[in-house]
Amino acid sequence: MNHQDIDQDLPENFEELKASAKRSSNWRERLRAAEALGQYDHPQITAILSRMMKHDLVYPVQEAAYLQLRAMGENVQAPSRNKPELFKGISKIMLRIKKSLPKDHTYEQFKEKVKKMRIDIYDAYEGDKGAEFDPWLEKLWQSLDTHKK
């Protein structure tokens, strides 16, 4: 098979899917990209899905990439659901955001500020925690002591 034949096995929207697979502020788009890419058995696609499976911060995206690779016949190990913090120093990051708000701010104001200032963090935790995201973020917000230095 020559190089041109291999490129013909790629989907027409390959570059778009490849970009979507890297979009750090949108886990849903990365999930859709993993599912769409998995429809094509091609070395470039296998490489992208392998990267997503190993390095994406959001477990559902990792799992989708894993399932696509398995369906392609790749011998891959399932990603682990148990991970340490997705972002190192998350408490310090969130404390900075909390301190940037008025003293009497609400949880909803905090949540919006996190979304505006750090969509990467917001998106990753929202995707990884699913239905547990709001309770987790609210508990974190409540635990942040803004009186410490």
C-alpha cells in the first residue's frame, strides 16, 4: 500500500477531528472526536486515540478512546478511574479565585468565576466528576479558608 492509499483511509474531516481531540476546554468535543475517529482504522488515528487514552484528564474521554482502540483490535490496557488531582495545586488555584471575589459572594458566583478564569479546570473536573461535579465544587468552595495567608 502506498502513502496515497493510506491517506485515503482517513476521514474527510480528519484535521477537524484531530483538532477536536486536542481541545482542552471541551471534554464533550474530545469525547465525540474519540468516537468518530474510532470508525477508521489508520495508524495516525490509532496514535491519536492512544494519546487520548493515556493522557486526557477526563476519564470518560480516556474510556471512549480505549473502547475504540479495543474495537480496532489493539491490545491496550483500560485506563484507571482512580487518579490523583487532575491539576496539581487545585486548592491553591481555587483559593486565588475565591479571594478575587467579594467576601459575601455566593457559590454560584464562585462557580461562574472558575468557569471564566479557568475553563480548562472547570471543563476537566465537570467531565471527570459528572453528576458529582457540583457537590464536589461546592464542598471545595466551602472548605477554602480565605483568612489564611
